[in-house]
Amino acid sequence: MSFKEQSKVELHLHIEGGAPPDFIRTLAKEKSVDLSGIFTEDGGYAYRDFWHFLEVYEAATSVLTGPEEFRRLTKAVLEACAEKGVVYAETFLSPDFCGGRDVAAWKDYLAAIQDAATEAERDHGITLRGIATCIRHFGPEFARETALCAQETAGGFLTGFGMGGDEKSGSQGDFAYAYDMAREAGLRLTTHAGEWNGPDEIRAALDDLKVERIGHGVRAIEDLALVERLVEDGVTLEVCPGSNVFLGVYPDLSAHPIAKLRERGVNVTVSTDDPPFFRTDMVKEYQDLSRQFGWTPEDFRELNLVAIDAAFCDDATRNRIR
Ligand code: HPA
Ligand code: ZN
């Protein structure tokens, strides 16, 4: 079986980060917004480092101005995922970018996204669940408003709460109140940690936010006591190897700790993060990992079972995709 045909589960995917450059360029033209500075000559996204990436990301997102744009975006993202064999995906959705954290507006955006997801499930056999996501560098006040949006729409399609953005800004603990709100609403919890900061950041995520999954978390490898804790507590890492190499967290895949973490018994999974920004997709991730670590379709089958177990979905959905 080729990696393309293999059924895949992807747990870490930012919806705006899945926007093909042409999609954003066309919208910018329609709205007469000059975004020429964010594209390379060959049509990709242009940025210098992670922090500049966040700026370019927000500029690209600025042309996604209503539910209809997110409907079209969700359709495009899910078609691209399904084409790579993804049968189940979870996506980060930011009330910040979907109506400016206004609950009524957020409900309209979410309905449009869910509509597109229902259509994609019918047409391409891919299931999507949403993770409402606050943005760390926007601060704890905005995160509380985000958590309120999440509370008001928890259940069904919206199954999780998360945090993205600049890991160097503030601390995980600053967001404990927002996470408590999300937990009380029955949402499952994850946060970006241990990509740009070291092991202490991951400890803070576990201790202060009580998350069950960690976005990235790869720098846990710098502290073997923490690695043991991840194993004992059954914490799942949403690892995005292509993203880490593209952004320079590691110089190349041979230096990436995903295989070491897996050998030590950590629940690792594979995702793309923001595929067109990092010039990747799920088939490329599998091919690169296979080439580097000798992983076979059976290894990826095991990784997918880990992802299914850690998925923020109900058991009926879990059994269907297993
Ligand atoms: N990391 C952190 N925050 C983000 C990302 C990412 O890859 N994409 C969008 N927001
Ligand atoms: Zn991410």
C-alpha cells in the first residue's frame, strides 16, 4: 500500500493555516487588499521566521472577513486533506478571526464551517471536529472571551479548546481561567507547548491548564523525567515534524526527536500544522518519516491508532474511523 492510500488521522491543523496561497491571493484581489508582500515569487507564503510567520498568517487571515469565506476555506482545506488520505481531522478555529470573539457572530461562522464539513463528509468521506482556540499573544482577557464563545457552542461539532500563537508571550498559567471555563463546558483540552520553549513550558501546560494533549511538545526530549511523566499520564503529543524543520526548531529531520519519543513510549501522532505555509502535506510527512526512520505502513497504522484514541470525538465516531 502506498502512503497516499493509507487512511490517516490528523489532530493538529489550523484552518487559516490550511489556506492555499492562491485562495488568499484571489480573496485579496476581490477585496482590493494589497497582500503582495506576503507571497514569494513562486507563489508560496514569504516570511523570515516563526514570529514573522505569525504576522504573515494574520495578514493572510485579514481577507477572511465573513462566514462565507470560512465556508469556502473549510471546503478547500478538507478537499486537500481528503486527497491525501485523511479520513478524520481536527482543526483549530479562532473566534478572534471568526467574528472578533462576538458570540452571535462566532455562531454564524461556526455554522458555515460545520456546513462545509458536513458536505465534505458526504462528498469525500472525511470527518472534521473543531477546537476553539485562543491566541496566546492576544492575552488572557481575549482568551476568556474566546472561552465564552466556546462555552456557548460546546458539544457536537465543537469538541475541544486550545491555544496557539507566540509561546514566548506570557505563561500557560495566565490562561488557567479560560481553560477552566472550557473544561466546565465539557470541552477536551490541548495547548501549544514545547515548540519554542523547553520542558518547563510543557510542565506548566500539564500543571496549570490540565491538558490531555500537547501541540508539538517535542522539546520534552530535553528532560527524561518529563518524558516518563508523559508516558505515565498517557499524554498525547500532536507532533508536526515538517513544521518544526521548516521553522528551524530542528535543522533537519534526522535531528528531530519524534522517533526517540516514540521509542520511549510517548503517545506521538503526526500532523501538518499549516500545510501550505510549511510546504507539506500528510503524504509528504509519511514519506519523509519513512525515509528518515525506516517507518513502514504498519508503523503509521500504529500512529493512527494512537491518534484515534486521543481524538476529541465520541466513541461512535472513534469506532467508525478505527
Ligand atoms: N503555531 C502556533 N500558532 C499558530 C500556528 C502555529 O503553527 N499556526 C497558527 N497559529
Ligand atoms: Zn500549531
